[in-house]
Amino acid sequence: MSKRTIISIDEDKCNGCGLCIPNCPEGAMQLIDGKARLISDLFCDGLGACVGYCPEGAITLTEREAEPYDEAKTMGNIARQGAGTIKAHLEHLSSHGEKGFLAQALAWLTQEGIPLPQGFSAQHAPAHASAKGAAAPVADRAATAVAEPPAPAGSALTNWPIQLHLLSPMAPRFQGADVLLSADCVAHAVGNFHSSMLQGRTLAIACPKLDEGQEVYREKITAMIDHAQIASLTVAMMQVPCCRGLLAVAQKARDQARRKIPLKAVIVAIDDGRILMEQEV
């Protein structure tokens, strides 16, 4: 055994709702005696897809001594659950850039004679669409980028600090403001983040997968709504399951606040930074 990142379940917080079970692409969790349990360290890849689906914040990522993740045994586990689960697992690995595990998974399927799900090829990578209008792979876009860079755009940032743990919800900049609560990765993925998303908004950033003390986040957002009387809240997330934990925190904060404000969710594609979804919630 060696020390690695793996999920931890707080039994006292777990209410047995089971929402995490179908949102573990490895099939590593089960409800046992009314509580979510990790059935084997071998099946948990430590990427935390389940974290954002727990309404009680009972699931976190931790560093501890654990058996190494085993892709072949994981594939054997999820293959018993059906083709839909296999595809979800492959998409999960692909979205997190786990090319090594993805190659092992596809090799295992080929060895077992199981047809590869649509969108995946035997070359150990997702098959990229070639139809007109389809997004090119990140590497291809980099290779064909124009040689001359565009003129730098001005910053739309109006406040500091921006990390949610560090900022005060009663800071003057939040009074009556339109607030953008952004996952850490969004600004790196969206090429025109400042002009398209941040312009006219006060910024707070957080990571629902890596940050600790998320109950503090909920309290701060509630204070922004009730005391700073912010006008609206937009939550920007990446196209990965763990990011949805940020929206869950915002929704809880809004639900326990005395005031009611508009709440918008924005989901950003991991491959090219385009907006996949933008809607009121």
C-alpha cells in the first residue's frame, strides 16, 4: 500500500440518500446499513466525481494509505453493471485527462471482446468528430493557432481578494453587486473570461473538489444575499461532475437566505472553453 488521494465518507453526515452511488463511474460505492460505503480502495481512482453530488458534504478527498487503484479490476466491476456504466466510466477518465487509465480500460474491453462504446476508438483515445463545426482537439487547435497574438485585453477585475475563503461578504464591493462565483479552472479555460463573464460582476473563486470548510462558503454566500444584499449570483463551472458541488453550495445558501435572488448556472466545456449551458436555477 502507498499514500494516495482517495474519497473519505463521514458516516455521521451521510443520510443514506444514495445520490452518490450512480454518480461514481467506477461503481466503487454501495449503500450498506443505510450509509454510503466505499466497497474497495481498488475501485476508487481518487478523482472525486461523487463529491459534488452529496447534499450533506459527507464525501471529501483525503490523502491516506490505500491499495493502488486497479483499472482492470475496476473494469471487471463495472462491466457487470452494463454498457451504459462502461461508457460513463470512459467519459469520466477522458474528461479528467487520465489517458493512461483510459488506454488500460479500452485495452481491457478489447481483450474481453466487449464492443467499445460509441465515441471511443481502439487507439486508446476518444474518437474526435470530423463533421463540419465539430470542435478540434486541444492539441490540434494549438498547432493551427495564428502566429501573431491578439492585442491584450484589459482586466475586468474590480476586487481583491477573490478566493472565497479570504474575502469578506460585507466588503463594500459586494453591496448590491452582481456576483460571479467561479470554479478555479474556468478563467483558464474561457479565452475571453474577463469580457464575456466577469465584466460588470464582483468575483469570488472556489474549488468544490479541493477546498476544505465548504460550510463556511455556504455561510458567506448567505451573508452576501441577506446582508450585502447582492443583486444576483452566477455560478460558473467546468464540465466535470465534481464542479457541480459549487452550484450545490450556492443553492443551499440561497435556500437558507431570507432574501430571494436570481441564481444562474453556467457550464464550460473542458476541451475548448465554450459555454455548454447557461440557465436560471
